[in-house]
Amino acid sequence: MAQQRVKVLRRQRIFNRAVWRKSSRFTTSGLVTMGIGVVLISIGASINTGPYSSEGLLIGFGAIIALVGIVRLLIGFINPAIPEDLQPPAETEENVAHVEILPREPEEDDSV
């Protein structure tokens, strides 16, 4: 029973670390991306050169970049509910049993 508890605690610790890494990575990059988009939008809005000019292009690119930033923020904030939502770690080569599917052919002995 003690080993079961240790496994549960270890799994919960791994889960919490994964959630923290995901949220910190996507939240910071989402804020930076959204900031760049807002700066591009404000630069495009401040330029008044004509109806078909670079201001519309800057506002469009800024809006797209700001939307990407918002999506990254949402990815950072949404967490799985339980540790079982995470995929199990990949098995290492030590833990995988090597099973031969086809039998080996007998080797012929040429010695006389």
C-alpha cells in the first residue's frame, strides 16, 4: 500500500510540473505575441497615408498576430482535470521485452 501511495504522489508531482511548464511557456509567449500584435495595430492606426496603403496591411497583420497570442494564452490557461488525462511516458528500451515474432531460420553448418 505504501508503494501505491508513492506512485500516486509521484504521478501527481509529475502532473503538476507538466501543468506548470505548459502554462508558463504558453502564457508568456502568448502575452508577448499579443503585445506585438497590439503594437502593430496601433502603428497601423496612427499612419494616415491613404485608403489603400500600408496602414491596412499593418492593422491586418497586427490583428492576426493578436489572435494568435490570444489562442496561446488560452492554451496556457486550460489545464487537464486529472493526471490520467496526460499520456503515459514512453517506455524505455530497458522496460520493453524483446519478443521475436518470426522464428529464426537454423543456420547451416558448412564445416566437413
